[in-house]
Amino acid sequence: MSTTNAQQRPYCFHCRHFYITHEQATPYGCRAMGFKSAQNPALVVFSNSGIHCQLFSPKS
């Protein structure tokens, strides 16, 4: 499932802002939020803010 609900975070691989960086230390990136991470960006957003990603946009 690629959308959010009260129990589930967005699935970054289905988001148009998600990209693979090809950098070993930070393989995942989010263009909307402007960061790279070793973890899934939606997980990083939730762990830092306590809310699910609000910028999820499904790929067309």
C-alpha cells in the first residue's frame, strides 16, 4: 500500500520524491525534503518528528 493511514507510514519507493543516491553511506534520498539517509526517508521523518511524511506524492 502506498498511502498513509493512522497505522502506516508512506512507502517511499512509490513516491515521486524518492531517489537512490548510489552513495554507500547514504543510499536513499528525498527531493521534497532535501536530504539523504542510510534509512528509508519516511522512517527518518517519523523518528524525528513523530508524524508521518506529509509530502508523499504517488508516482504517476
